[in-house]
Amino acid sequence: MQRHLISAADLTRDDAVLILDTAEEMARVADRPIKKLPTLRGRTIVNLFFEDSTRTRISFEAAEKRLSADVINFTAKGSSVSKGESLKDTAQTLEAMGVDAVVIRHGASGAPYRLANSGWIDAAVINAGDGTHQHPTQALLDAFTMRRRLVGRDAGLGKDLSGKRITLVGDVLHSRVARSNVDLLHTLGAEVTLVAPPTLVPVGVGTWPCEVSYDLDSTLPKSDAVMMLRVQRERMNAAFFPTEREYSRRYGLDGDRMARMPEHAIVMHPGPMVRGMEITAEVADSERCTVVEQVANGVSIRMAVLYLLLGGNEPAVAHPSPATAPESRGPAPASESRTEEK
């Protein structure tokens, strides 16, 4: 593992599988009466959110608290940022407070990279979404969900997604989730197809490691997982399709279309969903839809990322025998980890 997590493209196959396997161990914490580990006790993590967020911010905060870290939540609204303070000054303020990690979401693509490589702050930086660029922990939790559903919870340990066919549908142009998933799923061996109106396909997509189609109906029968993307109107400055009804008719997923998918195939959505637009209530509430499962898996993935960046470079639990360790033992405390190797 590197010191920072800025882009899904930075992860090797071994890095990604290590995170997924560690997340399996972290997921077991949720089944315990006390959902807490001492791994990051004494560490301070700042959630630095310049954009509105519900799932990502709460998920990171839950992960941090389950690892016993001290958490500081920062939002641009009501802070000195609203008075004109720069990212550099904000970073230097955090550095003066002695934080160990910064989880940053920013509207400008490249802001997390700038924070990590500027020398302004000596802390691990985790990208929680930057503009239309990257959202690596979202791609990891999506891959984690796919591996659990398509390979198996225990059978998937140590394995990737080789041979799986994944289809991403919708507003690819403005989606950092789509970019991150294309990078990570390709690294994990999956075959990725993007389906969108021509106006919502980015320039240069031909260099991406994926296929592009404009016909949703032809791709559904050969998909193991179909991820619907929200139309991001807040990032649009022009009319990219005639009407919502036209978009939904051609690129929305309803019950009839879901029936054309293979029986084992799953439906995914990074959230928030716009029911009636890209997905109908019938599909969103079906057993094949993994939206709620993705939220739960997000906590496990973010626990794994925080553990590996701040706590150690080894799998979280070595499965000790009953004779040598209690059953409830979790990841080693940070003080016992090999942090000096970073």
C-alpha cells in the first residue's frame, strides 16, 4: 500500500485484493456485540468535505470510530472557507493540529492530489471524491459487493473479478464513480462496458480500458452486474438529452429490462438514486438490487483502507487458533504495526 489513496488507477491487482480481503475481516466486526477495535486509538482523522455528502461522509466517520480514531468533521459551509480561505491555508491549519490522515471531498478535480503532493501537510490523504475525476473507495466497495455476490463471501478471498462482465449505464461524462470503476475493475480482470447517450460519453473514452455501447438492451443479457449512474444535473451546463422521459425510456432500468438479465446478475447504484429516472422503484426494491448492501460494505472497505494506510501493511486478522488467542481478537493496535516501513 502507498501512503495515500488518490486514484483507483494507482492500485495494483495485489493492492486491491489485499483491501478486499481486509474488508472481509472488518465486516466481521459488524457481527460482534461491540463493533469497535482499538487499531487506530490515538490517531486523529479529519473529514474535510467541501461538497455535500451523506453516504460517504457518514460511512467514513463510522469506519473511523469503529477503529477508535479521534474524528474531526470539517465542512466548508460555516468555516473559514466561506470567507475565502484557500485549501493551502486550511491544510496548514490541520497540520498545526497534528492530524494523521485527511479524508477530502472537493469539487475541483485534482484537489486531493495537490493536497497529498504539495508538502503542505504531513498526513495520509484519502480521496473521497474530487470533481468528475475519481472516487476510489466507492469503486472498492462496488468491487467488494460484486465479489461477494458473484464469487462468494468466503470463496472470493484472494481472488479478483476475472471474466466477470460489468455494465455501467448513464451519465458517464460527469461520473467520478464510472472512471474509478473502469480503472479498478480492469485491474481486477473484469470486462467493462459503458452504456450512455453519445452526449454523455467523455471525449477520449476510446483510450479507457473498456467497451462503449449506446444500446442498453443488447448488453443486458450478457452482464453479470449492471450499475446505474445518476444523471448529475448539478454539474450540467447544457441540455444533454431531450427530456427525462426520453432518457428513462432508452437508458432507464425497469422490471422488463431486469428480466432480460441473467438470473445470477445483480443491479447496483452508487446512490443517491433518482427513482423513475435511471431506475424504477420495482428494480430498486428488488432482491437483486444491492444498494443497501453497498452502503454496509462501504464501512468495511473504508475501515480496511484506514487500517492499511495508518495501522499496518498486513491482513487485519491472521485467524489465530483458540489455543493462542481469544475469538474476539481484531487487527493489531497501530503501535504494534510496521508503520516505520511507510
